[in-house]
Amino acid sequence: METLIVHLGKQRECFVSTCILKALDNGKIDYVVSDEKTRCIFKYNKKVRNVYTKQKFNKVNKEYDKVIYLDPEQLSNARGKEKIGFGYNKDSKKFYDAIFGNTKINKNMFQVYFDLANMKWHGESYDLNYKPKTKAKKHRTGLALSNINLKRYIVKKMQLNKSNLWEVPYRENIFKKIDEINRCNNIITDDHFVMHLSIFMRKFVLFLKTLPQTTKIEMFGKGKIFPVPLSLIK
């Protein structure tokens, strides 16, 4: 059984989509992603045979047993005996409107990806085979905030001990991001990607929700959602 998974979306979305790899135990799996930056997600993942960027996949000429579209963008040269996912699933429009629009659904993104792949979600999370090169400092809380106004607000609102707070440095590379996150026991962030990486590292995450969410946020019991007034980020 040869399966091709196509996800040409953002890096963090592709990271979440790796959850379905935990349910695809049999056969050979190839992935197509948007660019080299996203491709590095699979650097240490032995479950995936080949990871192509969209550009490099143009040179691939073969037919797969199954093609799974986890992102709306299609590939004209992705040939499969069976095609499922966006564009082929009966709920494609509903999922599209929730991810890219304002339609709310009572599902998290892990459930959405499993539905698109015609599988049932049993609590599978991210599949990333990487061990960080740093160690956590006891009682350290990391701040990874995209909006500078949030720091003053949460320190005052939550009565945080400033001596235990540490601003997580921004890193472009996903593994360097993880290394920085791993220096903390707790993470406070308004960034979805940092939230997912922190949950993967089993940190306790306080996610600052600044905008309405159209899908449920699944934190696997490792965090809480803290609503923040929209006026703070304007």
C-alpha cells in the first residue's frame, strides 16, 4: 500500500497534520509540502519514506494506491487509485469554511484531519521524532508573545512573579524553536505554533486567545485557554 499525503498549507498546520501518521502503520508513505521550511518537520520521522516540496514533486511520475488531501490546494500530477480529503470528502466545504472562514464547528483540527482521511480520531497527537538539546529550568515560565501589549497585561492580571519569567527567543528553525521552549516548564503564548510545539514537549501552556476560534482547541490536558480583550491587540 503506497499512500501520498498532500498538505501545502502553513508549517504549523502541517505539523498538526502529522497526527494521522500514528494511524497509518502499514505501507509506504510519501508527503508533499509547500517548501523546504515545512519539509524539515519530517527530518527525523522514519514513518515517511519521501518528503517532497511542491516544486520537486513535479518531477515525480507514479500512481499511488491512495492520495489524501489535507489542504485545499490540489496537485495536477498527484495520481492515485483512490483520492480522499479536501475536494473529495462530503464535508470539505464545511471544513474549509471553518479553517479559512467564520463557520464554527464542534471539532478540533486533529479530528478534522482524521475525518478528511476517512479515519476515526482516538486522541492521536503530533508525530515528530526529536529530542531537544536543552534542559528545563525549574519554575521558569516562558513568554512567547507576538503582541507586546500582552506582557504588561498578563503580568498584572495574573500577578506573575517577574523573576521567574523568561522571554523565549524567536527561532526560525522548528527544532531550535523546540530547544528554546524546552528551557521552560510553563509557556504563556498567543502564538498557535508555539502552543502546539509546547504541548508536544509536554509543557503546561496558557494560551492567550485574542481572536474567536472556529475550531476547538485541543490541549491534551496540558494547558488552559485565557481569553484576552480584543482591544489589547489593536
